[in-house]
Amino acid sequence: MLAFKLAFKNLVGAGLRTWLNVSVLSFAFVVIVFYNGMLDGWNRQGRSDTKAWETGNGQYWHPLYDRYDPFSLQDAHAVVTGEAAKLTKENQITPILITQATAYPQGRMLNVMLKGIDPNQKILMIPSGSLKAQNGEIPALIGKRMAESTHLQKGDHVLVRWRDVNGTFDAREILITEIFSSNVPTIDVSQIYVPLSSLQEMTGMKDEATFLVANGTLNNTEIKGWTFKDSKFLLKDFDEMIDTKKGGSRIIYLLLLSIALLAIFDTQVLSIFRRQKEIGTYIALGMTRSRVIRLFTVEGSMHSILALILGSLYGIPLMLLINKYGIPMPKSADQAGIAISEKIIPFYSLGMLVSTVLLVVISATIVSYFPTRRISKMKPTDALKGKIQ
Amino acid sequence: MEPTIIPMKKLIISIILCLFLFPVFAQDAKNILEKVDRNMSSKNRIMESSMTIHGKRSSRTLTSKTWSEGMDKSFSEYLSPAADKGTKMLKLEGQLWIYSPTTDRIIQISGHMLRQSVMGSDLSYEDMMDDRKLTDLYNAKVIKEEKLGDRNTYVLQLTAKVDNVAYFSQKVWIDTERYIPLQQEMYAKSNQLLKRTELKDVKQIQGRWFPTTIVYKDMLKQGNGTEFKMTSILFDQKIPEYIFSKAALKQ
């Protein structure tokens, strides 16, 4: 306790030098917390949006389906029968059928995915309820990104060409009945949603689907003829992207932390050099060398405690403000094909806060300890005389 | 308004005429297609051609030399532009390989890849590869006679009789004297016109009439289609067998 009291007195006594070190360290602390909070917030939002709009709580794929290979679609479809049909009736899964097609908005040629979705499904947030047949026309639903790139509006007709199950071309005009807005670009860009039964009829794939999206209650139930893909697999791309972002941000905040720690290191070296007489006195009064080392180490690491307090003083109101208004993202941010909302609300988990505090305190203690090792080599008599050692 | 009444006698005559004429037309259609096949096919041919792809903003021209034997053997080498020079294609009994000099590799185009466009043109590899006879794929009937430009033509309506055809129905305009197709239209199941092919500049080569310019047009997209011009063509030549081998691709 004595060491803490002494350390605190010494630090406060050092005046501006201490507060400069503390300020830089507190800035590094706040930046680390903010950056991690922002990435965690994005991660939570992105994962929940992707699950709500695209992946559900897992999917059952046709064994030949490969989401990265559009050519696999030609063969990756099967009739939804038995257990799968039963679960579909119970609204526990919803079948999706996909086929490659070409759309011709304003005479331009655009490769698209035609996706058949049940208008009555409730598992995904896609507003499939608006896929109501009108005067024998095929109703279609597109996302706002697709609408922007094709200049299509609600009520427009667009010609679509596709091939049926035998490879024979067919083409018809479809009617855009709704344009939806989603944070998940992978369900929007170059995609057109039509009623499942219409697509099955158009392609000659009666009662067939490419994959089945599960709701939360299924829990990996096996369905014969379909391969279950869990959320970990389906969100792999997103998780990898967040990990990459975290890796990149780690470099930035470690650099910032290094600058703050270097300042503490310098202060410690200077303290030991200038306070040799004080060190000699402590030892002469009966303190062991290790106790003096502890005293100086605690003094150095106290910088981090003060930095945490200072950082909290301006960081907490700042972060509360950011949480209230969110961080606006530029419109082009989702062009990389990753789910991102218009505003990111940072999320500060207890684990992240504790680990950041530990990182700052432990690293400050380590850099404070190294210069103090010289004390163990000091002769108390020379130290008392103030001889440079 | 009084309803129009068709006299019974007239109606019976019309039905009888239809019943008699329909088989005649059906028979004619088959004969016509066979005559076209005979006219258009040869033992082999060596041809130099240019393919101009008219895009929305610009056009580009590729020139090539092709050796072909029957319907199922063909070897093409692109001569220009510089970016495509040396690219070679070998079609051998339903299989297709492409050699690209930039990568120095031979790749086989198969399965769904066959549905991609050939060098960015309005033609797909599948269009190029389909060597089945029209009579094997379609039921044909003559629907009318029509003047196309200054030529008299039979208009044939072809409707698919097998499942695995790209186009459900086609209309073909065939010259009544020379028995060569002058225009072809491909339709979707919904009767939407998808592609139109015009065959022009008919010349007499080695005693047979042959169209030397073909314009392929995807009717759903903008642009003026792809123009295929044969600058020289020789029929029934001696073509060494090694031409139609994978080894020839890298030579």
C-alpha cells in the first residue's frame, strides 16, 4: 500500500510530464476500445442481418449446390419430398429454387439469378408477400441495389430469358411488384425474386428446390437427400472479413500504444537516472532492492491506471454519444458484398473492455519494470553520493 | 349486327383442302430441309473468315481460318487482332478444346461452359457445337411462300420434337430455287423471338450456291449483332488428319 501511496505522490509531483504520458496512453486506450467496439458492433449487426435476410438458422443444400459456382445450379435441384415436404408445411423450412437467367432492362443485357421463394414464407425477412400474381403476369421482387443498377422501378416490366430443365430457352416479361431495402448485398445484387411455384413452372422443375432455409427450431435435424450447412459455415466469409479487419486495426492501435509506452519507458529511465539519491536513501533506510524496484514499477504502471481514469472521463460520454447516433457508413461501403448497415452502432462487450484494460495495464507495467532493473546493480553508497552509475 | 354465316358447302371444301394440303406441305418441308442439307454440306471445307461483333458503342473484328470435315470435326485458328492471334479451337465429335497462346494451355469447354459466348459474339459455343440435323430435332412444315428481298422463299415452321434443344421453335426462310436458307428466327417456348440469323451475299462456289455472309443477332439486346463473312472458301480439299488432333492446337 505504501508503494502505491508513494508512487501516486511521485507521479502527481512530476506534474506536466506525468499528465502528458497519461493523456497519450488514455488516447490509445480510448481508440482501442472504440475501434474494437465498432468492429464488434458491425459483426453483431452483420451476422444478425445476414441470418435474417439470407441464411436463416442454417440451410439444407442439394448435394451438388455450390454457392460460389453458378454453373452448379443446372444440376443442383431436387424435388422436396418426405421429411422436407413435411417440414415445409410446418413452416420450419422454406425452399428456394435458383436458376441462371438474363434480364434485358432497357435493351441492356444483364446476367441475373432468378430465385423462386414461397410468397407465404416467414423465415426470411425478404418481403415475399408482395409476390402476388396480377393478370397472369409473373410478379417479381428486387432489392434497391438491383433497382439502382438496372433503373427499374415498381410497376416496370422487364424481359427475362432463362433455360428450362432441358436447356430450352424461354423468355417472358415480369412485373416488378416491390423494391425492398436490405443491408445484405448478397441477396440483392443481380437477383430477381419470383414466386416459387412460378419458377418451378417456368423451368419445368415441379416441386423442386436448390436449398432449404431453416428456422431456429430445427437444430441440425437431418433431412435425407439434403446436406445441412450451419450458421458457422454460412457466415464464414463474413467472419473472415471481420477477422481481417481486426488484424488490420490491431496494427494501428498497437502503433499508438507503442508510442504511449515508449513515453512511459523514457520517463522511467529518466526517473531512475535523476533520482539516484532517493534510491540510495530508500536502500540505506532498509528497503530491499526488490522493494525499490517494485516501487518504481508501480509508479510507472500507475500511468496506466490514471490513463484509464482519464480515458473514461472523456471516452464514456463520447461513446455514449456515438452509440446514440451511430457511425454513418458511406453508400459505397457495401459494394464489397458484405452486410453493412447505413449506421454502425458500436458494441462494447465486457470481455473486450477487460482485455483492453489488461493490455494497457500489463504492457505499461512491463515497460515500467525494464528500466528499474538497473536499481539492483546500484551500490547504495554511490547512489547516496549521487554518483552516476 | 347480324352474325356472319359461312355457307356449309364452303366450309366443307375448306376442311377437305386443309386435310389434303397439310400432309403435302409436311412432306415438302422434309424434302426441302434435305435439299438444304445436301446443298450446304460438303465432305470438307477450308474457309477464311472475319467475324465483326457490333457492340453498343464500338465494333471489333476477328479473322480466322477454319478447316472442317463433315459436321463433327472442325479446327479454327484466329489470325487477328493481335490480342487473339494464335487462339485455336478444336471441335471433335461433341467435344471442344481451346488453346490460348497467352497462357500456353489447352482447356476443354464442356458442360455449362458451352453456353457462354464465343469471343464476346452473339453466338454461344453451344450454337457452334450443335451439329445435329434439323430434321432430327424438329417437326417441320411449310407455312407459306414469301418474297424475301428479291428472292422467293418457302417459310418453314420448325417445332421441337425432342426435349434437349436450345430453341423450342424456329422459322426458316428457304430460297425456292437455290435451296439455301436466307433467314432463320429462333423462338422461346413463350413464342418470344430470341435470335435472328440472316444469310446474305449468296455466291456460286465450285458449282454450288452458298451464302458468304451471316449476321447473327440477339433480338433481346441492343447492338447490331455479329457479322460473319467468309472471305474465301474451298470445298472438298485434302486436309491432313493431324489438323483434327489436340497436338495441332499447340503448333
